[in-house]
Amino acid sequence: MLKKLFLTISVGVLALCFAPASVFAGAVGGTTSVHTTVDAYGTDRFQAIYFEAGEQATVRVVGDGTSDLDLYVYDEHGNLIASDDDATDNCVATFVPRWTGRFYVVVRNRGAVWNEYDLRTN
């Protein structure tokens, strides 16, 4: 049992050592995770999140199913970079920043009831 555990840990460590850099790409300083609510017809604006240039960035919102949430990501100049504004409260915005910098996430509730959701970045 101990040999099997050691082998499993060793293989995991080797995988991390030789994993491509893109596995760790995304928000500078690591992933961001927020659990919060947004009022009916409300808008949440998050403080700047820094993303690495040339590396895929992903922002995901998963709501509680009670209303339609829309997700928007803006760069530091106010330009819309990525969005997901379909009719669900499960949103994903993926983009590759041209520079390392600040990006702003906005979540809008299009429904007549509040929505409890999780926001995560890679």
C-alpha cells in the first residue's frame, strides 16, 4: 500500500514538473474564486484581475438556476474583450490577452429574482 501511494505521488510530481506552462496560465497570482449574489436586474463589478499575455484566460460563472446571468470581460481601457450573454446562468468567457494587465469582470442579472453564483478564473 505504501509503495502504491509513493508511486502515485511520484508520478503526480513528475507530471507537474514536466507540464506545459499553459497548464498554469490564467490569472496572475493564481485562480480567483468568489461566491456571491446579484440582485434582481442588478450588476456586479469586480476589482481588476490581472491576466498573463499570450496565455489563455477563462472566466466562468455558475448560477443557481433562478435567472439569466450575463458575463462580460473588459480590458483596462474599457474595451469588451469576451462575453457570454446567452439565456442561461452558466457563462464562460475565454480569451488570450495581448498584454499582461488588468481586466474587469462584470456579471449582470437579467432576471426578476436574485441569483446566487460562483465566479472562477483559471
